[in-house]
Amino acid sequence: MIILKKIFFIIFILLVNINKSFNIFPPKDNINRIKVIHTSILNFVPQLKLHHVVVIPEADNKNIYIADFSPINQSNLSTLTKLIFGYSVPAEIRLRHINLSKFNLTFNNIDNHKLFIDIWFNTTTPNYILSQKVTDQIFKNIKNKKIKNFIAHIKKWNTSMNLYSHNCQHFSSFVEIEINKNK
């Protein structure tokens, strides 16, 4: 009897680890399916994909939230100069919502999809006050508690940007680390 219990326990542990490794049973809230997508920083050089955006899908895979870390007044010459010379500048965490089904897109085909990047880019604005109002409204309307809590956690990220030591790529790495902590 003890041997059967031990065998059952070993099988149980193996199944749990297989589930975590291969994700046989996908989570209902999709937190573990978050993607980091590389986009261009400058519109006139779209091949230069150095900006990272974090895509968080709802369980239906039709609605997604996009979070990114971007400097405030990013088109201002003073801001760009400070960034290039290694100074820190004020930044923001932007949150956007897109219903992919309106554009005949799915969560699985947005990685290099120009239409997706264009849709996301059209949701952003250089006006910091308006941008934060949009972010706050989207956050307020999130129904999924696990996604809302996760986004609330990543919104605590330090919003002082340094091009070399605290930028959008560091932000996406931070998000990926937080995802792994929640597994």
C-alpha cells in the first residue's frame, strides 16, 4: 500500500511538472501567454525594431492589452538629447486595449503583422495628459482580476527612463520575470 502511494505521488509530481513545462492545460486568464513584440522607435525607419511592447491577451484571445514604457515628450529635441547623452527623463507606462476581431487579427498572428503595429501606434498620443487618461480608463475597465492585478503590479515600475540602463527593453524583461514568478 505504501509503495502504491509513493508511485501515485511520483506520477502526480511528474504530471504537474509536465503541465508546467508544456502547458497542456492552458490557463484560463492567459497571463502565461504574454508576448513581447518588437516595434520601431522611429516611423521613418520601421526596420529599426528596438521598442518593446508587452501584449497581454484576455482568455478569448480577441481582446488584448498592450503595455509599454516610453518617455514623455519623446519628440522633443531636449528629451532626445538627454536620452542620447545618458541622462534620465520622465517616462510613462502606457496601457492600451485592442479588440483584434474588429481587424480580423488573432493573438497568434500579431507578432510581425504591420496592421497590428499600425493599430497600436494609432492608439498612442504624444500628449502625456491625454495618454494617462486613456491608460487610467482602460485600467479601470479591466474585468479580469488576475490581469488587473498583474497590470497594477507592473505599473509600479520606476517611470524615470534612461536609454542605457532603464528603458522599454528592461521593462519587458521585468514583465517576463514577473510572469515567471506567477507560474
